[in-house]
Amino acid sequence: MELSETLKKAWSETDKPQFIAIIRDSKSENLNELLMPNQKEIWKTAFDSQQIKSKVLICADERVMPLSGEFKIGTAGQLILDSPEYRDNFVSNFKGKVKSVRSHSGCGAAGIAYSKLDEEEKQKFIVLANELSLKGLPLDEISQGDLYGACHSYNLAKSLGADFEHTPFSEMRGYRDFHDARIIFWSADPTFDPSGLTGSFLPPHFLSNGLAFGLNEGYCAEELKVLSGIALGEHGFGRLFNADNPFYVVSMGKDESEAKKLNELAKDTMKEFGDRVECKYILTITKG
């Protein structure tokens, strides 16, 4: 199948940021060894303490960005694929500590969750959606999966004592019809949010940092696989990822022991994708 000009242009554009060159040239799995002093100074800004920012629970999707003064807790579809038990644990730990829960248009995770419902569950959902009368949803652009994700996010926001919001395509970065993520950051560091570095330094990337906020390791590994599968499939750059130009999984740990452990778990989790995926790790860089 012929690659579209839009896809080829997007690939070329996402190949330009500095971090792609750093990671591509790396023979070591430890990326800290390759950062130049000026690059380390740039990288430090990704560790602005979430204590002084408002936490927002939004999708790990590279197209969904936090606003100024916000810290992104990134999970697939705002925990829509997690078990009710672990969602309840998250609510117990973060009730009153999250500013907003945001669904978004074109959410792949919400679509996956919706596809797993049987017909009886879908009928119950339709009744619930009508009862909630969610305001401000761009009904002309959202799918049934997106609507399901919005209902889930609305209920989760209510449980957390947070605002519910929905991000339409017009407020998302990147492309409406496909994902241009080249990297997924898999992070256990609760101070790390690299969203603000997207552009000349970082390429578009997924951010999956549920591990940093107490989510179950098994679930987070499954989320890593699901999100990477989206990037590697027909909704991402797909077959452009190969042994010479792999999709990168970068595990983020607070120290070398944690980072190495996550990296090994990531390699085990991503085996089915073969040499189209390459796993690296990087450590927290403190300011000062």
C-alpha cells in the first residue's frame, strides 16, 4: 500500500528533534551517558515538580497536551482499560488532588474499551449517556467509543472531586487521523512530565506514567503494549518502524536500579514486536 504524502511528511518532521539523533546514535541503553551538558540543562526542565502544578488526568496520547501550569498524569483513556479495583485505589489516593479529568476525540483506548462491551452493556451505556447529558461534547466528531470514554471520564472526575472536560480535535496537536508518536516514555518518576519539550528537542511521544502514581505494574505493562501497538499499527506510522528506524520505549526511573528494572520489563513486554521496537532507559536529572 502506498504511503500518503501526509504520512511521509509527518515522518520527516518528527525525525528532526535533537532527541531522535541522541537515541538513534546510542549504543548504550543508558541515555544519560549521551546527553551533552547543554542537553542536560534542557532535560532538567522536564522535572518541574508536580507539587507546584495542577495535576490533570489525561490520555497518554501524544496529541493531548497539558496546559500551562499543569502536570500530565498520562494513562490510556484516563484509566479506562484498568480494572475497577485499581481505579478505586487511584481515587482513594488522589481524591481532591486532581484538577481535571479530560477525555478527547479520537481516543483509541476508549474505542478498545467500547469494543469489549457486549450488546447488553452497550444498551446500558446509551441510557447512561442520555442521563448524564454531557454538555459541550462535539457530537459531530466523536464516535460511540469516544462517547463511552467521555462518560467514563465524567464519572471518574466526579469520584475524584475534579472537573470533567473534553478536548476536541481542534485543541489537539498533530494529526486527526493518525498518531505521529516516535517514542513512549514509560515513567515511574512522579516529577517527570516532558510535554513542554515537544518540538525542537523531543519528538511527539506517548507518556505513560501510571507507575509513578501507584498503578499496578501488570496493568502498566499491558498499557505499554497497547499504546505501542497503536503507534506500530495502521493508526500510527506503522510499517515505517523497522530495525533501522524503530519505535523507542524509554523507561524513566528515579535511580539506575529502578530504570534498569523497568527497561528489562519493557523488553520482555515488547517481545512480540521484534526489532521494530528498541528499549532504552534514562534517569531522573535533579536541578541544581
